Amino acid sequence: MNDALRSALNETGYTTESLAERVGVDPKTVGRWLSEGRIPHARHRVAAADALRRDIADIWPDTSRRREPVWFRPWQEIEREAVSLRSFESVVLPGLLQTESYARAVLIGAGTLPRGDVERHLAARLARQAILKREDPPQLTAVVDEAVLRRPVGGRGTMHEQLRALIEACREPHVRVHVVPSTVGSYAGLNGPFVVATCPDHRLAGYLDNQLQGQVVSDVDDLAAIMAAWENVRGEALSHWQSVDLIREVAETWS
């Protein structure tokens, strides 16, 4: 419950309906800001705080002590608001589907973070997964290379736990995982990972990751190239349930 927001509504005389009208969102959205503690999109935070005559940090203090890297924040805003996410990974599982042990092993193994920062980044990564557990989760379609399932990230126990968790996630109607089998030769996925988000207004945004930081992509031509890559990797992958069977089979090799 966001008590600060509720107090501001009471003191200014706004209702969820009138604030929603002022900000330009559905009243149910404002209700989620209240009851679920959801953090609105940046532009909605600004509009709501202005209407309620409050500082943004007074209503949503978590935004002033964010744990994720500064360069990642624009994408996290997009990810949080997306109605669908299409993700391809060739080396590790998508962050939204990683277990705590697996994510910690990925962050430590990357070798780019000081030891003291690992837990902070880990907490930020796990917190992002809340979007898949909310009442209106985005549709997540993830394509991964089979090599991801067979790479011993964190050791045998971590991999077994991770793949069992992945199987459970696949039971959710809004999560679909597809595996590109190792029998596939050259394909677009060899050029690197990417994510495509569909926003509520049907616009697309892309995200590319590299050794230093990520890049949000909005150029029309670049998005067209990413979507062509998506069609390629999705076309080479197994069906969802064939993929689940393969994940289950590989999970047993880690037990």
C-alpha cells in the first residue's frame, strides 16, 4: 500500500478517478499505484506529483534510491510498461527468468562488478521480475540457444534449480520459452542478444546489450533489422512444449 499517495489524495481532494483523468491513465492504473505499490512511468509520476503538489520523491521515494545502473533505467521504464516482451539470448537466460543463485553466478562470473556491488545489482535484477507476477503481466516470449541450458553457470546444483524453475515459469500462460536446438547451424542469433518491447500505444522499442552497457533502440530502420532477426531466431526454435521437454531432459543431466 502506498500510504504517501493515499495521504496526498485525501489532502488535495483528488480521487483515483479524478487523478487518473488529470494524468491521462485508466482509474484502475491509479488504483494499482495505491494498492500494489506500483511505480508509474516517469511522465505519469511527474504529472501526478504536479497535480498533488508534492515532490516525486515524497510519493515514490524508491525512485531516488534506485539500485540499477543509470544507463539501464530508460530500458527498465520501458520494460515495466510493456505489454509484451520478445527476448533472445545465446549465452545466458533472460534476467526476468533467472533464479537468485543463477543471477548471482552470472554477475560474479562477468567480472565487471566490484564484489561489493554484486548484491545491489542482484537485488535490482530480481526486483524486475515482479512484472511477471502482477495482475496484468506482459506477454514474455523468450528464445534461447540450447547452449544456454548446457553451460554450467554456478555449478550443477544451480543449473538444476534454474532449469526446474524455468519449467515452472513455462506453466504460466503469459510466459513462452523456445529453444534453438544445437543442430541448427548459422542463424541470426549468432550476432548477439536483444529484446523487443511493445508499449501500450503499440510502439516498439529495442534493447541491445554489450560488455559495457546496454542501448535502447528506437530508430525505425534499426527496429526493422531487430524484428527481422527475431523472425529468424523464432523460426529456427522448437515449439514451446517441445522446448519444455528439452529443458526437462537437460535439467535431469544436472541433477
